[in-house]
Amino acid sequence: MADKVFIALQNNAEAQPIISAILADNPEAVLTESPGMVKIDCPTRLVVKRESVEAQLGREFNLQELHINLISLGGNLDEDDDEFVLSWQA
Amino acid sequence: MSIDLKTTSIEPLRRTFDHIADKLGGDKPATRYQEAVWGLQPAVNFHYRPTWDQRYALYDPSRTAIVMRDFDDLIDPRQYYYGTWTMQRGRQQDSQERNFEFVEKRGLLAMLDATWREKITRFVLPMRHVAWAANTNNASICAYGYGAPVTSAASMHMMDQLGVAQYLSRAGLILGDNDPILLDVAKAAWMTDVMWQPMRKLVETSMVTRDWFELFVLQNLVIDGMVHPLVFERFDARIIKHGGAVFSMLSEFMVDWYAESSRWVDAVVKTAAAESPANRAVLEAWLARWLPEASAALTPLADYAFDGEGAAVIAELAQALRARIARLDLSVQD
């Protein structure tokens, strides 16, 4: 269990492109929908790529905008301008 | 007493409208953009043909030589519908407004020397007539086009072009210290100056182009694809070298807008070309016809703006446009 990472986002129109981008970039990700939120679990590593979100969204996207719809996350976070990566670093 | 809080998960019966689900290939969450444009085109229950042109139905996909299985495929990568578009333009208008105020308050345009004032008056200001024609042309694309994704985006493009024309007019007013005389001079140049006549002829020809997709290619890809880099990149770079950085402040919107709207223009043309070899051939024939015409029409203007080096500048711009067209998987013969 400890090697599993997750991200939970509000389930709204704004988060939809981010959710689609995550699911496309992380083939092992598992989506669980709850009322008002979605939780995405992924073994070992989960990445949110700016480029993929931009492709879904059709405009420039600053990864910091992710925080507006972010509920919770599990894992060590490594964030730069292009990628937002969750993993458990030993 | 203890209270147990429980959540009940209610599975939605449907995630989107049936016609959107058909297009998406399943009942998946759709974006607001998709729900705003797909299936919006009126297609049935028109009993009579319009009296003004009985060859076609009121909304008729055969008004263009381009054939699409589904015109709803011509989507806008910017995903603009009324809400997203107005918010984006509102922000840009605010920042452009501040630029105008800044320039006006400090009288920055007054510092330009006479040569460059003259060049702006005779070369840049008449471009507002070109932008106005682009406005009318996109209204025509919207009126005669088929499929809400492309016609709605064309109507926003129409308003954007009106904005470009208005910003140019305002630059002219500031340059003339709120006296519209320079706009009259620019209008006279547009109507009578020899160097403007080939461009005016091309613009007026575009306004009577009946095939809306051909007009799209001519106006939005070819004319804009030459005019915007010429005026707002090349001429801009030149005037900055001569102490005219203020010009960039007045044309900031045009630069951002051109980069942004090019993505839409490219996506529409690329999708139409990828649809069938027949479409590709039609598009290539249009480009082969209009690209040389646009180059020829702009050369005398570029000659004036770049002191006789117009042909070289236009050749470079045409080359750049060819490279852009090549990225759409189309080729144009030299």
C-alpha cells in the first residue's frame, strides 16, 4: 500500500481536462468517482504533464492552477514548470 | 446521542447529451466547448429554399467545394465558446487599454520623427481597411458556412478583426492628437495611392469570393498570414530600431491575437485536408492561386515600408507561410 500514490480533485468542468490528461499519461491509474470528487490511484508514480493538460484544455496552463481544484494528494511531490510528479521516495 | 454522517453516491444517469455522446463515441464527460458547438447547426425542417438563391438550401453544406462527412469535425483547438472567448478578450482589452493610456498620457507617439510618422500614416493606418474587410469576410464565412464549430469561431474572429481595425484607428487618433485628419489621409491612401491599389484589389476580390471555405483560406490563412507578420513583426522590428518602441505597445494585442488565432486557422485547414485527397487537391489549388497574388499585392507596400527592400521581405514571409502550410500536410508549388 505504501508504494501507491494518489491525487484527489474536485469533479467539475475545470478539473475535467486535468483528469483526462492524468488518465492518458498514466496507463496504470485507477479512477474512483465519489460525490463531487474523483480520486486517482496509481502504483509507484503519477505524473501530471503541463503539455497534456494544455492539449486537453486548448490554452496555456500553469501547473499551479491545479491547486484550485486539488483536494488531497498522497506521495512525495516533485513539481516544476512542466511536470507535477507524485512518488514515494525511499 | 451520536450522529452518523453517511454519503450516498448517486450515479448520474447520463454524463452528457445524446447527440454529444454519439459524437464522442460513448457517454463520457464532455467539455463545455463540445456541448456548446456540436449539433448546433440547423439542418432539417426548412421547407423552402431562400428566395435570394434557389440553388441552395438556407443552410447548405454544398456551398463549398470542401466535402466533410461531418462539418462538426472542424473544431477550434482554443475551445472558444462565448464565455471563454469573452473572458479572454476582456483580459486582453484591459491590458491593451492600459497601453493606450500610457502612450497617450506621456505623449510617446509625439516623439516619433517625421519619417516614421509618415510611414505609420501611409502604411499602417490604411491596414484598418484591410482589417475591416477581414471582419466582413468572416461575417460572410459565418453566414454561408456550415457547421457550428467553424461558423461560431468565424463570428468571434469577425469581432476580433473589428477590434484590430479599431485599435489601428485609435493609434491614428493618438498620432494625430485626436484629430481624425490622419485617418482621412490613410483612407485617401487606401483609395488612391498607387502602392495600395493591388492590395485593395485583392481585398475587394476576397469580398466577392462565394465559396466560404475558399474565402477562409484566402482571408484567414493567406492574407492574414502575410499581413500580420509584415506589419506587426517585420515593420514593428524596424520601427523599434528607429526609436519607435511605442508602436509595439499599441500593437501588442495584434501580435498575441495572431499567434493565438493561427492555431484555429491551421487546425480547420488541416482537418479539412486530412478528410480526403479531393479536399487536399481543392485546398492546394486555392493556395496555389492566392499565395502569389497576396505576395504580389503586398510587394509595393513592403517596398515603401522597407525602403525598396520589399521584394526580399515578402519573399521571406511567403517562404515562412509555405513552411506553415507544409505543417498542415499541404504543399504549394512555387
